Amino acid sequence: MTQKTTEQTISVQQAIESRHSIRKFVQQPIDRQDLQKIFELVRLSPSAWNLQPWRFHVVTDVNLKEKLEEAAYGQKQVTSAPAVIVVTSDMEDVLANLRDTVHPGLSEEQKEKEVANLSAFFNGMSVEERGQWGLTQTNIAFGFLMTAVQGYGYASNPMLGFDQDKVKELLKLPEHVKFAGILPIGKPDGEGYPHHRFDFNKIVTFH
Ligand SMILES: Cc1cc2nc3c(=O)[nH]c(=O)nc-3n(C[C@H](O)[C@H](O)[C@H](O)COP(=O)(O)O)c2cc1C
């Protein structure tokens, strides 16, 4: 099998180590092709049953960013960033299109069985419960997104400090949608804070 090579600017280790929350950005638009490449990577994030509930809204419109900033309690990084990625999770869309998530290699019979199993599983949950379930998957993609953004030479600041109802209204999102967060991105103007993390031994136990 031929190995597909992916253009890579820095290593995964460098991307993770160099990522700090950046709240001030250089005033220059983000290359559309870079955004394309970033999302091609994020698309590869894993999810249970491969359901891929993540959806990304890229906001570059100045007026809309101003309104988003207001919804984010005036946090200035929102308008400082040339683009703000709003990361949502939409399990109702997943459920309405379950056939799209089933692997194309399966037989028709297997596909139907899988769709029926998934429908039964999620229909046994409330919209809220399966919304929360979807969010656990979308958070994985949010992590991949931050790393991919860093890998392509941009900086970011993950944010959950915003009024979710207001952001739903601004982006005309349905009520059931959940947020993994919003991510202002751009070339960094300045440095973030040094990493401050728990010791290895506090968070890792070998059994
Ligand atoms: C889910 C999430 C939500 C966050 N919300 C905000 C936010 O609303 N505003 C903000 O300035 N930083 C926010 N942060 C950034 C954290 O404060 C930051 O990631 C943490 O202090 C570690 O710093 P570092 O990102 O520079 O490594 C958030 C981070 C995460 C992961």
C-alpha cells in the first residue's frame, strides 16, 4: 500500500510543546489553503462508531466577530483573531443521516443492521443525553484542531467563556447543538504564559 505523505511544518511534539493560549494576534487574514489543510487533518479525528458529530463554523466577518466578542463577555481575543472557529456537536444531524457514517465496505444487509442498531441505541436516550454523548466525541476533534492549527504555524486560544444561547442565535444554530468551544486563531502577536502543569506522577499511574 502506498503511504500518503502529509505536508508537515513541525513535529507533533513541537506542536504540542509550543502551544500556549494566545490572546493577541497579528492583523493579517488566514490563508484559505492553510484552513483547508487544517480541516483535512481534523476530519481524521476518531469517534465512537465513527459518528463524527463535530461541525465547524469559521467566522471571519468583522461584524459577526464583534457580536461573538460581546457574547464572550467582551474577551478581546475574539476580534483580535483573523478567524474564530466555533466547534459544535450535532448528534441530531448524525442520527438523521446514519447511513452516511456506515462504512462503505459493508454489505447492504450489514449496513441496514448497523443503522438499526445505532438508531435503537440513540433513540433510547433523550436529545440532551445524546447531545452530551456527542460532545465527548467532539472534544477529541477540538484537541486535534488546536494541534493542527499549531502545526501550520498559527496560534489559538480555546474558549468556553461565552453565552451559548447568544452564539446559537448569532450563527442560527438549532437549540439541540452543543459547543466544544470557540477557537480564535491567527499568527501570534506576543507569547503566552509558560506551561504550568501538574507533575507527571500526579496524573499518571502505572498498574
Ligand atoms: C475548554 C477550555 C475553555 C477555555 N475557556 C477560556 C476562556 O473562555 N477564556 C480564556 O481566556 N481562556 C480560556 N481557556 C484557556 C485556558 O485558561 C488555558 O488553556 C489554560 O490556562 C492552560 O494554558 P495554555 O493554553 O496557555 O497552555 C480555556 C481552555 C479550555 C481547554
